[in-house]
Amino acid sequence: MRILAIERDMPGVNPKRMLPHLRSEAAAVWALTKGDVLRGAWFTAADHRAVLLLECAGEAQARRILGALPLVKRRLIGFDVCALRPYDGFERLFSRGAPGAGA
């Protein structure tokens, strides 16, 4: 299952507290990439929040994986987790008589 994880700030955390842990965070993200769990990692353009795409059994496993990241373990950041499912809108192209199908 693909899981989208979007970083969120923890209330009252000064971002400078993260600085000593950024190298270990990058190493952990690299390990997840090498382990074929992390399929992509980005930062938002507006506010530099991490956006991760994971491949795992479900939201519970994703939360465990994310919980092991150094910044999360230290409660410096958190993640909002959203399970994704495949887009099924293409079925409209092939079903006859369906609204918008062009029968």
C-alpha cells in the first residue's frame, strides 16, 4: 500500500533544535530508500516540510516506520499519514452508458 506522509510542526519546537540531528535524519531516510520502503521524498516549496511516499502494509506500519526517524523520536516533528488507493476514474473511459461515458 502506498502511504503519503506530510511533515507537521510540533508546537513550541524551535527549528534550531533540529540542526544536530539532520545528518542522522538523512541517513535514516537513505536507509528507508535503500530498503525499498521509501519511494520518494520531497520538500514543499512554500514552507520546506517533508513529503514522503512510502510503500508498506498500511498506516500502522507507516506510523511505526516514521516513528523511528530521529526527528520524530525526539518529538521535533510529526507526520500526518494518509493511505492512498489507485485512481479508478479510468473506468469511466471504458464503461458504456455511464454518465459522461459518451455512449
